[in-house]
Amino acid sequence: MKILASLIAVVALSVAAPAFAAAPAAPVAMKAKNGDVAFNHKTHASVECTKCHADAKGGKITGLDKDKAHALCMECHKTQAKGPTKCAECHKKA
């Protein structure tokens, strides 16, 4: 009986696990005219994925441009009183 229960648990996890993608280990580089922005998912682990992404699977954020990025990032940083809010604190020239 224990073997059957274990087998059911393994099958359930293997079906459910792909629904949630793992966050990238390295920071994601977002290209910007005045310097690229490095977004570190580990730093933002307390924020729900759906705050930025369409669903919990993650993936590319559609329509991410200067205005949307500033609305998402800067407003959250100001509201939470955490993180950078000045241009050069996010935008790094290579």
C-alpha cells in the first residue's frame, strides 16, 4: 500500500511541477537605451510572479517597454520603500 501511495505522489508531482517554472539563477539583462537593467529574481522572491508575469509559469513579459517597466518596478520600489528609484541605480552602462 505504501508503494502505491508513493507512486501516486510521484506521478502527481511530475505532472504538477512543470506548471511552475523555476526562476532564472542568473540576473536577467533587460536592454535599455540609457544602460541595461539587471533583474535578479532571487532578490524579488517575496513578490508573487503574477505581479509582473501573466501567470505563475513566468516567461517573457509581453509589452515590456520603458513605460511599463517604470510603472511596474519604480512604483513597487516606492510603495514598498525598498530598492532603487533613481535612474543610475538600475541602469548600468557597459
